[in-house]
Amino acid sequence: MSWPAPPLDWVGHTGSVNCICYSPDGSHIVTGSRDRTIRIWDAKTGAVVNGALEGHMGGVKSVAYSPDGQYIVSGSSDYTIRIWDAETRAAAGKPLEGHTGPVSCVAYSPDGQHIISVSHDETIRIWDAKTGAAVGNPFKGHSGGVWSVVYSPDGQHVISGSYDKTIRIWDAETGAAVGRPLEGHSGPVMSVSYSPDGQHIISGCSDGTIQIWDAETGAAVGKLLEGHSGAVRSVAYSPDGQHIISGSYDKTIRIWDAETGAVVGKPLEGHTGPVSSVAYSPDGRHIISGSYDKTIRIWDAETGAAVGKPLKGHSRSVRSVAYSPDGQRIVSGFDHNAAHVWDTFRHVSIQDPFPSNPVQPHFYALPEADGWVYDSEGRLLFWVPPDCRIGLHSHALLTTPPTSHLRSVSLDFEDFAYRTSWTQIFNSTQP
């Protein structure tokens, strides 16, 4: 059986990819672009599923799947929200209208019954996910554009972060503000997140600080977490809720103890540009970060050490990164009209593992009796030692499953010599 090599980038958009996310089952990826369209991709092959979802009159700033994966919601700079049928790719009803400014973030409630949207018009709105009708009146209270919004794990509350330097907690059903604004930051709040148990809230600010809050009372828990020298663009809890990660414009990532607020270890350094997005792997063992330096990095969540080399391939700034639900892939969106998917364990793009090799990598299943790997035209590519052949399979290319106790092998083809240049691997002074 042969395996065709998909393209390097999932190209289709004609504008920068602003937002990206996986479907709940990990089978598809949805992207929203400045070109005013949404595209759905097959997560395994990289093939676009039918045509673009068109209808917005402005750039798409946020996309999200419903919990059951049947629908997609998108928010746009045209002031509207749209709901799409994920299977037919058709718009489900008319645009949801009511905001008087660009829609910066959209999300489904945990039960999928409602959609929430926030806007530069300083308001939050709740919509019926089935009918598209507005639920109640807009949530008003912020005095600046709302940057981010998140549902509590139980769906009973909503938190929002704003340019007015505050965070607010809202009753998701009534829209009433819960307590007073959460104040303490000295700049716009750029990122907010709930702890997995819903008991705490974390916020990242342009002033370089992070704050932990009691989700029930709204009281600050401890002092501001200080250490970054640039704006904190992204914050997230570990799956077990014991740690917090933050990505900053100071080019570093920091790990914090969620209970004490103490910094854990040294800053994770290596990026040469602002860090725009951070995320934990589903099992909590690794951290990924995307940066304006055009790379993605993987880190050991326990030690803070870099895992392998930076993932390179983007030609522009990386805006967002996310793990697939099973943790085996990473998807990234960037400022060059495309998305990119990476193999978590081999740390390579799964789209084109041989970007400089003109030989089409169509491989037959391994192992062959003589240990040689051939392309689809029967040409020799490389030889596999006997003790490395067991458990190998063609699509994973020379790597055993991550849970296997067998020895595994991966190949770096960056300096691979092919055709007539193969002799460069020999030293001319040697016989």
C-alpha cells in the first residue's frame, strides 16, 4: 500500500488565518480567515471538505464547534455571528445581528444550548443555538471593548476580559453581573480562563501580570503573579488544575503553581519573538507555544526543557496553536493564508516530510524482507537495520507507536542527499 504525501500547507484561504480549532472528535479542523470565509479540513489528509463557508462581509475573528460537533459558530468584524451546519456546510438560518462593533470571540455553552459572543461594542450577548434568537438583553457593564469570554465548566456563569482593565462574572441565564468587576490589572485584559474544577479564574494582562481569582466571590487570590516583562497574551490551566502557563510578548513562557502563585522553575526561553499562544497537551505532560518568530515549540511540562528542535515551516507569525483531542497532533494558524498540522511524537509536519526531496515519498508497508524501503516506482530510498523493523508501519514512517516498548527510529531529511548528490556523504580523502 502506498501513501501519498499531502501538501506542505493547507492552502485555500486568501487572507491570514485568524482562528483555528479541532472538532470535538478530532476528525476535522475549522479555520476562520481575514478573507471573510471559514473552511473545514479533514484532520488526517489535510483535504478541504467541499468549498469555503461564505457569507460574512468582514474578516472572521473567531470560530468554535458545538459540543456535539454538528454545528460551527463564527464571529466577524462585520458585527455578526453565523451558525453553520458542519455536515452540509450550509448556513443555519440568518446572521445573528445585534452587536454594533466587531465580534471578537464566540463560544458554545457546555451543553450546546446557547452561544455567547463578545464585541468591541463593550457588550456580551447570549443566543439560542437552535433558533439564533437573542436570549435576554445584552450584558452591559464593561467600559471598553471585550477581548475574551469563557463559560464556566458547569455552564452557569460566564467570565469576560476587557480593554477596561477588568474581568466580570455573569450569570449565564439571567445576564446579571455577579458581584463587582474584578479589578487589579493596570492594562487591558487579554486572556481569561477557568480552572478545570470551575473554582478559580485566571487572567493575563497587557501589563505583564497574571491574577488568580475566586470564581464564587470574585476576590483576588494572593498577589499579582509578576515576572513577565511584556504583555501576557495567553494563559491556561493544566488539565489537573495544579499549574498555570502563560505566554508573553517578552518571548518567554512561564509555569506557575496554581495554589501558591509561585513561579515554577526558570522561564521557558528559546523563542526569538513574542509568544502569541500556549496550550497544555491533553495528558498534561507537554506544553506547546506559538510565536511571532514563525515557530512552534514543545516543552516538557515537568522540567520546562525544550523537547526537540523548534517546529519550522511557517513563513509568517504563528497566531494560534492547539492540540488534537487525542494529543497526537498539533494544529497551528498563521499570517499566510494557511494552516499547518504537526505530528506530536515525531515533531515534523505531517503534510510533507521531505520538502526538498524531488522523489515522491510513496512508501510500501514495512518491513520488507531485505530491509529496504522503496518508493512507488521501485527506487531504493533507505535501509532499515533488522532490530528496528519490528512494529514499523508505512504511514508513521520509521516510528513505532508512542506507547510501544519497542525501539523506534525517526529520520531527519533536512540534509538528505539524493540522486547524483548522494556521493557528498563520503569524504573524498577516504578510500
